[in-house]
Amino acid sequence: MNKQIIAPIVVTIILLAYFLFYFGILVAFIDSFLLKLLFVCIPVALAIVIVCVCMQRINEIRSGEEDDLSKY
């Protein structure tokens, strides 16, 4: 495994752990079902986006686009 691939994976894991912990604590203290549903849907959507971005970045690294800022 490339050393450059490790960083996006570690950042993704840290962000997912933060969202699970933070929104898990919020859901535990909220009594309303609708608010619980909202506070479950938001982190699930964010987690999907974070994983997709991580996969996209890994594909960029594997294809050789390490410096994608040079395109702009």
C-alpha cells in the first residue's frame, strides 16, 4: 500500500469516528423522534460523502494525479 493512500484513509476514519460519537451523544439526549431521525440522517449523509471523497482521492493517487491543484 502506498504511503500517500494512508493519509486519506486515516482522515476518513477520524472524521467518521467523530460524527458517530458527536451525533450519537446528541441522539442519546434527544427525546423527540423527528429530531432523532434528523440527527441520524445528517451524519449518514455526511459519512457517505466522506467515503466517496476518500475513494475518489485514492483513485486520483493511484492514477498518478498527486498534485491536482496544478489543473486550476
